[in-house]
Amino acid sequence: MPQKLKLSGTETKLSHCVTSGEPLDLRTGVSEHDDVMCAPTWAEERCIRAEVLTSLLLRIEQVTHGNLPVLSLSGVRITGRIILGGANIVTALLLDQCYLDEAPDLSYTRTRSIRIIKSRLPGLYARHVTVDGRLDLSNTVVHGRLMLVNAHITDELIMNGSKLHNPTGWTLFAGGITVDGALFGRHGFESLGGIRLAGAHLNGGIFLEHARLSITSGDVLVGDDLKVEGRMVCDGLVAEGGIRLPGARINGRLSWDGAIIHANDTALDFRRLVAEDLLLAPAEPIDGIVDLGSARVSVFSDIPAMWPSDMRLDGFTYDSLIALREHAGRDGKIAEYISNSTSTAAEVLPARDRLAWLMHTSSGYRPQPYEQLALFYRRVGHDDEGRKVLLAKQRHRRSTLNLAGKVWSYLLDWSVGYGYRPWLAALWLAALIIVGTTVFAWWPPSALSPGAAPQFDPFAYTINLLLPVGQFIQPNQWDLSGIERWFAYALVGAGWLLATTVIAGVARVLNRS
């Protein structure tokens, strides 16, 4: 301890505690007297200068060997600013029910575990800090910014029950942070202001169950290119502001069961997200855009009754779609949605319902969401449902065509169902056979060689015109003229179109993929 620092009685006691390894507890045991929000009125005997505490921490580094004690303070007000930039602190620090006048500066410091619990903190500057252990801020009120850019925490980052307040800025600014354990923000954790985790690596997961995030304007959680090993659990989270996770990779489940999210523009930005399992089951429809553009998940689960009004699904790919009926019950399990279609499995919605899901967008026609949904149905063995999706795709595409394209599109739809309803083409063929047989029965053509021609058969002659396989039923020995000739030409053209469609439809049935 530098001689120029004249120690108060409390500071002298702290110096002895450092030497003996005992904690310094100045709490009175009376809750109203120990409330950290009343710390500005605490007596001088409960105050310790930041420069004294800094000196003691550095002194421990210099003179202590072997197993190191925890420097533990309880019920203390720390005046001034703790500055340890670039130091190597070899003891753990515990501040319990303490009040800090100024935000500590731990930038570029290497230290052991830090626990600041049930305390009042005006922010923390810890850029490039290395914490060999745990950073625990449980039940602490922070008025200001937690600056943890490019920090490295070898254990867990814990903020359970903490209240972070910085309404017009960032409460937790931790871009590039690496946490070898998990990040916890449970049990009443609140953030009034934005949380920035861009480029962060959370190797034990992130848990924000029932947290409350809000901001006056902008996004409450920004995690561009976030990497999470394990789960990211946001069940019951309440967010007033957008959540951005573009390019994030979640090597586990990303869960939003029972969440409530309100935003003025984009509520969930999941563009280019990669996750093993995405559960989107909010307690109420999300207020704002849900953007899943170019996201990739193995399993996507949602609740039809809670679909957001505006989703962006262009480029979104998935291996499995699971529809859920309701939120987790008392047993903690989410029940599967029971389909009202006997042709599909219990966890797979029929195409007509999933097509309604695709229509929950304001971005207009996009072909990829239809193709992806059809691919899913074919993968699970429901080719008929896949054809319904592709038919709906063509009908939606019609809205983007010019007048001539729309006319031709309607013709293809009514006649052959764009090739996805081969049975419709067969019906048209049957109808044309009946019409052709009737017309030629009433107005039969004359024979080219009256003496050599066989007896005219209107049914066989109509089939001969409709089937594009050559003149094998009845030779072309009849003379057509006037309207009959044009009618025959129309039958030939219709036959080529419809027969080709029937053949293509049969081929699709026989060659399932």
C-alpha cells in the first residue's frame, strides 16, 4: 500500500481482511439501512475509496503466493473509480450489496471470477477483459452500459434478476464476446435499452426465459453472426422492440415458446439464420415482420393460431414442419396439432392450411416458399399435397402476369390444372369424345372413295382425331369441309395438349420423388 494513502478505520480493517483472507461485512442487518439505493446516505464508516481497493488488489498480485482468497466486501459504498486497466488480478472479487459511485474500468485486465451481486453499478468498462472464471451480476441494478466488447469469460456470464437501465442506448454492449459457459438472464432479468451480441460466441448456450427487454426506439437484441453452441431459450420473453439475429448459428434449439414480441417494423430478423430446431410458438401473434429469408433449420415448429400477419419466407428451407396445438401445459410439453385431414400424419398440416401460412406476407408472390413446401410434402410421402402446393403456386403467379399471360394461365388451370390435375385432363378428353361423337353422328363426313370406304363410326373417328398416336383406329378415308374441318383441327390440338398432360401426370405418379 503506498504510504501517501492515509487509511480510514474501515480501510485499515479492509487491509487486515486482505491479509487474513476474511470477508469484510458492514451490513447492519436492517433491510432499509442496507438497501443499496440508500447508499448515498450511508455513514462514512461504510465507505471505501476506489483507489484504496485498487491498491489492495494490485498488492495481492505482488505479494501473495499459493491459494488465493476471495476479496469479499458486503454492504460497502465504493467512492471514486476503480481503474485496473491492463492489470493481472490473481484473486477473485465479491461485492455483495455494495454501491459503486462510478463505473469500474477493467479494460485489457486479466482477473479471476468477479461477483457483483445485489448491488448498484453505474456501468462497467471491460473491453478485452479476460475473466478466468465467472462474471456474476445477479440481482444487480445497472444504470449505464456494460461494455464487454471482445471479452473472454472462461465460465458463465450470469445476470439473473438484474435490471439494466440505459433507455436511449445499449445496456449490454458485448460484440465479439466469448463465453465458454452459458449466458443467463433469467428470474426477472430486465433490460431497458438494447443488448448487442454481434459476433459473440456463447459456447454453453443463452437462456433468457421470462426476461423483459424494451427500448425507446430500435432493436432490443442485436446478434448478427452470433454463434451459440447448445440452446438459445427465450421462452416467455417479453420484448418491446425488434430482435435481430441475421447470420446467427444456433447448434441446438432456438425456442420462443410463450414469447410476446412487439415492434414497429421487423420484430424477428432471422435472415440467414442456421439452427437445428426453431420453435416459434408465441403467446400471441407477433406484432411486426418475421423475416426468415434464406434461413436454414432442420425442424421448424409453430402454432397455426399464432402465425404473424407478415412473414418473409423467401429462401427459407427446412427438413421438417411440425404444427403445434397449444403452449406448454403443466407437464411442460407442447401438444402436437391434430390435423383434420385423414390423409396426413398428426404432426403435418394439410396443404390447404400451410398454403394459408404462405399467404401471411405483404411481399407478394415468391416461388421458392411454394417449392420448398412442396418438397417437404414429397419428402414425407404426400405427393398429392405437394401437387396442391405447386398448383397454388401457379395460381398465385398468375397475379404477376400481363393480360395475355393471365388468359393463357386461366386456360391451363381450367383445362389441365397446370398439369397437376391429370384427372381433370381425362375428364376433358371424355367430354370431347362425347361432343365429337355427337357432332360426327349428326354431320358425318363424306367418303373419299365411296365404294371402298368402310362404314363410318363417329366414336372411333373422334378418338382417332384426339389421340396423338397415329391413324390406327380408322384410316383417313373421309373428306371434311367447312366447319367440320375446323372442328376436327380443334379436336386434334386439344388431344395433343390433354393427352400429353395425362401422360405427364401418370409419369409423376409412377416416378415419386
